[in-house]
Amino acid sequence: MRLIFMGTPDFSVPALEALIGAGHEIAAVYCQPPRPAGRGKRPRPGPVQARAEALGLEVRHPESLKGAEAQAEFAALKADAAVVVAYGLILPPPVLAAPRQGCLNIHASLLPRWRGAAPIQRAIMAGDIETGVSIMRMEAGLDTGPVLMREAVPIGPEDTAGSLHDRLAALGARLIVAALARLGTLVPKPQPEAGVTYADKIDKAEARIDWTAPAPAVDARIRGLSPFPGAWTEIGGERVKLLGSKLAEGRGAPGEVLDDALTIACGQGAVRISRLQRAGRAAQDANAFLRGMAVPAGTRLGARP
């Protein structure tokens, strides 16, 4: 098929590669414009743009698709379908209608649960035991279109947003190839009204750990915000990111370190921290972290000295 590919971050790259591997023609790749990054704040292409250019594909990054000129340029590609994966711009009705078979979206949840911007993080933070990928035919609403294919995956007790991201990106790549191969025979299933939830964009204000919360909630927040933006607490007045955890046995005052293995008391129960990151340094497993920063039993995390 002749396809337009629309995506920007790392999550989208496996799908682009899978479509090319399956023999589809990529008429053009649409992605977000390069953003200032690094110490020099120079514009840096996103992962999809970088990969597309390396593959010799035409890349377009309009600031908006609302204008008549941008819409005409899109329609002029005469695509059979557009594949959209974490693109980052709203597609107006003329864009949705331009490809012969419409626009198909790879969404990282089991729709209608977790429509919106941060489905992977929200699934973990809510304590869900499974999530998955839905291949959806797009319409004007926010992730409201009928679902062509879906597949569930379990969320493990130590999964982070990072580990789940990678598994779902690979799953999405496999499913979109399968969906396109069966596009004439798949029956789109409207999403049910029941079970709709919204995955709001992550606010950095959510990242500070509240140790008075129950241990399952603390553990889910740490894993759901890892690796970015990273849940954090204060240790001896220093802000430290917590990037991995699991539930543990123990009781104490909220935020109290219970042993020499970074088991931390919560409002109810405890968590054991497995991965941390100090400001300006690389992330470390707990054992390596403790060799560089003593955190003895009795220390209160989140408390200023």
C-alpha cells in the first residue's frame, strides 16, 4: 500500500520500520518540527525524523495541519492510508478523509480505557494488571474511533513505563502490519460507552512522592513515572529520582528507611527502591547508589535536614 506515516517519538519508530519491512511504500513521513535540545538549545530532530532521513524518506514537519495549503499538500500524496503513532498534532476532518482507506492509529491501551496522551504511564499508576495496543480507525473525537484490532499484555509487578513502552511499541508495529494485510476483511468495532477513561498528560507536580500514601500507590507512581519525568523525593535535602521499586514487608513512619536495602515505610506497608538517580548523574541500581550515598535505617525521606 501507499502510506503516509505520522509519528514523532521513539515509540513510533518500530512501526515505521515494520511497515517498510512489510513492503509498503511510504509516500511521506510527517513528524513534529525539531525542538531545541542540549546545552546549546539547538534544534534537534525527533527519533522518527532521524530514522526516516536515514532511510531516505521524505520528511515533513508542518507546525499545523489546519491550513488549506497543508491539507492540499497532504491530499496530493494520494495515499491509500495514513498510519498515525504518537504524532502530536490534531488531524482536522479534511486530513482524516484524504487517504482512500482513512487514517489508522496505533494506540497504547485497550480502548476505550486510557484515551489520551499518557496511556502507558496512567495504566501503571492506576494499578492495572493489563494493558495492550488498539489499532483504531481515526475520527474527529479524541481516540473515539472504531477498533480494528487489539491485543492485551500483562503489566508485571516490576514493570516501569519504560519497559512497558518498549513492549507495546513492538506489539503496535506487529499489529499495524497485520491490520493493513487484512484491511478489507476486518470489521471495525465501535468502542463501548462503558469503561471510558482518560490518560491526562503527566504533570511534573505529580512526580513528588507522598510517603503517607499506601505502598501499592507509591510503588505504582514510581514505576509509572520511570524513566520520565521520574518520581522523586528528598534524601538529606537532596532531590533524588526513584526509578524502580517493588512492594516489600515492613512498617514505620511514612518515609522512614527501615533497613540497609532501601526499604521505605509508607502510609500502609512498604516499598523497596531498586533504582535511583541523583541530579546530574547516571541512574544506578540501589546497591551502587548506596556505595556513594549513605542512607542508614531511620533516615526520613522527603524530610528536609
